[in-house]
Amino acid sequence: MDLLEHIIKNGAVKTDRTGTGTRSVLGYQMRFDLNDGFPLLTTKKVPIKSIIHELLWFMRGDTNLKYLADNNVHIWDEWPYKAYLIRNKIKVPKTGSEEWNSGLKKFIEKIKNDEKFAKDYGNLGPIYGYQWRSWPAYAEASAGKPAHKYYIDQLNNVIKEIKKNPDSRRLIISAWNVADLKEMEKAGLPPCHCLFQFYVVDGKLSCQLYQRSCDTFLGVPFNIASYALLTMIVAQICELDLGEFVWTGGDVHLYSNHLEQAKLQLSRRNDIRPLPKMKINPGKKKIDDFTIDDFELVDYNPHEGIKAPIAV
């Protein structure tokens, strides 16, 4: 709520890639003690299952829309749909129009039911999960071995390092692979939440995220909850207690067509409700073993959701 007020009061009016227009500030930080509860907004309902499914998708290194579509998660649909239209030289309707929504629905059904179509048009490129689990690297020819490409599993490597050397200042995972940015743009987006760092002190695991581009009304609530949950998962795997999640934003903005929705949310400021709790199956100890059934959100009592258009 403080951040929304800060942008409305101090934000500069700027143009943006989508043509929507924003009110924007540079640099902002929020800190969440994960022992105080799970940081999921209570001043508007946030769909936690979508957040968990997306995080599991990242954690598995998956980059195809099919997993999300099969689980009724639609937060990534618009970008591959637009890429499909452009690739096939089909006129792109206005985002949110009846023609757009009808075409998008048919596109997602085809992603779910046509394996070849999903392979051709559901792949979002080398985005988050790919960089987390399969960062591409290249070895030069040496000692009789030919030059070759190999892949770095950043997430597993960092977990191993936390266990072995918790005081390391290199517990970092980056999704900002400059060589892959153009490829990411074809059917998705270059990473918005692009770098995060773990930190261990007094047996507690904390995490700081740097997010270069921050859609404050729609996206940031998802990002806070997602990385808070990832911190909880890694803490469980590494047998550590919970510390803080620190969110650091770069270009922090409200889209011009989100201002009224933000003001509606701010009108609920005097009724901010207690944070919920997130329970995780304590039997899971490996990053690849978690499923949606391993998470239970309890005591979540939010205000009703507030709809806002997405900028594509």
C-alpha cells in the first residue's frame, strides 16, 4: 500500500513498450519477515494456485505453455498468442477485445489438445526455467576434446553451495542471459525478475530479488509471493529456518489503466487483514519432487479481487 501511494504521488509519466503509458519511479525496496506469515496480499484476492504452478514450472526448467494451460493457469497466455499471430501473418486484434479473447481461447485449447501445435507455438523460449536449470555454456577444444556446449543447473548448484558454504556471497541465480534476450522476446518476455541472491545468518535463509521492470498492480504481488515461497522451499531442502524476503525494484510502475484500480485497493487501507500461513509437505527434500499437492495456504481472508487489463 505504501508503494502504490508512493508511485501515485511521486511517479513520473513515461511511455513504454506496450504503448499503454505508466507512472514510474526508479528504485524501491520492501522487506518481509517470513516468520510473520506468508506475504500474500489481503487487500485484494491473489490466486495462489497460479503462483505455485508457475513457480513449479520454473523450478522444473519447463518453458512450454502446455503445463500452465493444463493446470488452468493463464498468466502467460497473451505473449505466445501474439507471437503465433505475427508468425502466421494474422492480423493482431486489440488486446482484450472480443476478437482477441475468442482467438486466445481457441489458441489455448489447441495448446492443451494438440501436441505438435504446443511444441510449435507453446514454447516461450529460453526464459526463467531454462536459465535457472539449463544455462548454456561453451567449452573450447582442449586435450583432444572437441569444443562443445553444456548446461549449468544454477538452482541445484546454489542449493549445494548453501549446504556446503552458507556464508558464500555468491549464492546467486540469474535469468538475465544477454545472449538469449532476443530469443526470449519472440514468444515471451526478457526476464522482469532477473536476479536473486540467497543469504544465510544464524541458521536462517533469506533471499533478495532484483526486479528490473515491475508491474506494481498486477505482477508484483505474484512476484513477492512466488519468491517468498521459493525461499521457504530452499530453506526446507537445506534444513534452515526462515529469514526475510527482500524485494528490490528497478523501474517500478503503475500502468495508466491501473490507476483507478490502485486507488480502489488503497481505499481498503484501514482493513488490512492478518497474513495467511503457508504449509509445505515436510517430507519433500529435493527441488524436483514438489507438486501442487505439497502446499496448503491456511487462514487466507482477503478482500475480493480487482480486475485490471494486462499490457502485452
